Amino acid sequence: MKKKVLIKWIIGCVMLCMMLLVLWKRTHINYDEYSDKTSDMQHDEVEEIRFPDYINEKVSDGLVFDAEVVIGENFDPDNFYVSTARIMKPDEEKWKQFFGVDNTWDYNVYETESRIGDKIEFQTYTDKQENTLYLTAEEALWAKQDMVFIYNVLDTNEYSPQNNGKLFSEKMDLSFESRQDNLRTVLDKMQQIGIDTAELEVHQEYDLNVDKLKEQEEKKIEAGDIEQSEKKESWSTSDEAYYYYLDETTQGLPVFSKRSVNDYSGDDRSQIIVCAGNDGIRYLYMKWFFLFDIGVDKVKFAPIDNIKECIKTKYGKTLDENCITVKKMVLGAYPLAIDKEKNAVVPVWICFLERKTKGSEYVEKLYVPINAITGEEFYDMEG
């Protein structure tokens, strides 16, 4: 039963990715058309530019900036270089060897789509304990059987009424190992299977304390979100674990690898997700991890006023009863597909907006991607 749940969950993830791909294709513009707009990307001389930490401005009754401006601590706008990227293929043999996959495991092959829509295989390996490994040319996932109980309990989706991420975000040390020591151990093990961890940053981390896990499971059973038959037989400190969302960075900026801007609302934007306990890595998911080739020509960023102007043009005439507030602006690097293997690295602002109608408590989340070079809306990330 649990094996079927796990396999269905994996296949469901793949199907969701395929549906998102269809939407992305409808809005994807031709690269030649895009490159015409960004022909000024290379400069021999780049003027010094700085970005504020916060923007507070009332444009009208219908549009307000109350926005945190987020850029990486190691990012230097005066020394960001034109670059290209390609997706790193998981080292199949290293993954199989590390997680103990051998010829006694059940093996199946399915079909999925790559980041650019090509048909590719994904292979699944399952042992008698229902531990699972699946691999494609662009992603890899390892999940121990008992991770199903974590899936049932932990909910970090910001739109979910059952979101309980904050309860597990106290940054406390668990019984088996401190957070810092555990993260070092995890990064070391990831290096062993071929993942370069030098440019990784922790986007979010959760400490899965046994008392809270048990408490949240009971609440979800009472709410009808979990069937009584899905309840874990018993919880102990051996079930405790750390759960990490890790972002790849390039030249100090987080990599925005997902195709659609709508995928950046929560933790799942991260390319690597890992859960580790006293028995090692229980869950590891890597998708669209890139290798970068940094050039010699510097990028000239558009001033922040140009980015604001793009939002004002799009929403400046919003009617007063539909007030839009810009809450956050995050600068990152988006690999834009040029061909089957090569991607141009485009700096992009993802702007997080909230739209609220007067007299209503409902708040609509909006996401606007803006090319950080041209200051124009970046339609390649919409859809």
C-alpha cells in the first residue's frame, strides 16, 4: 500500500511537470527575438550601480511599493559576467552505489519530458523495503519508505490552510546531531555522489522534532487530511530529521531553474531538497542543477527605477478598489534555453505582489518577472 502511494506520488510529480511544460510552451518566445532585445548585454565599461534594501512608495491608491529588495550577500553588480549554463546529468552509477541499488531491486522505465520538452526516460528502482530511487538525464530522487509519514505531516505550501512550516522553523538542534554538523555531513555526502556543493545556499530549513511530528499527525487525522490507516504506528526520537531546501547560486545570485514564475511562491523553487536523520539521507531530490561557464564581458544592470517603472506601466492604472502592493523583489539568474544543451544566463527580478479588493479578506498573489538588463517584463518565465 505504502509502495503504491510513493510510486503514485513520484508519477504525480512528473505529470505535474509535464502540464506546466505545456503552459510554458504557450508563452515561450523565440530566443533570437529575445537576444535582439538584450544585445546590450556585453559592455567594455560598466557604470557602478547599487540597489536599495527597501522600497516604500505610494504610486496611487491602486499601487503601492512596500517591498523588500533581496539580493545575494556575495553578489556584486559591478562584477557580474555574461555566462552560459548546461544542465548537469546525475551520475547514475554514483547514485546507485551510494544508495545500495543492485540487481535485486525492481526496475521500471517510464517516459517524461526534459526542461525544453524533449522525450526522455526516467528509471525507477525499488527494493523489498520499498525504498525508491529514480533517475533521468536531468533529475534524481531518493526516498526511503518511511518518508511517507513525513509527506503526510509536513506542509510548507504557503497556500495550504494546513501549512505548518513555521512550527518546524525554530532552528533548534535535534537529539542526534546539531544543525550545523548535520548540514556539513549532508553536503559532504552530496559531494560523494557528484553534486558540487560549493555554490549552494540554504533557502529554508526545518527541524522535524518528534513531539511536533506526532502532534501534527494527530491534528491532520482529526481534520480528515490523513486516514487513520495511514497513521504511523509509533514515533520516537529516531524519527527526528532535518529538512533542507538548497538553492544553487552563480556569481552570488540564486539560480531560477523553474520554467514558470508561478513556481517561485514557496520552498519548492529550490533545486535540491534533502531530509537527513540519524540514519543518513532519507530523501534527496535534485532537479535542473546547472554547470556554468563564466565569460569575460560584464553585464550592465538596469537601474532599480527602470524595474519599478515596468511595474507601474503594468499596474499603475489599477482601479482604487483593487489595491496592489509590491511586497518583495528578488534578483536571480535564469538559464534561458538556446538549444538542447546550452542556456544563456539572464539576470531576472521576480517581483512578488498582492492584490486585495476593498471589502474582501481574500488576497491574490501575483508574480512578475522582469529582465534585470532591459528593465522589460520577462515573458519567458510567465505561464
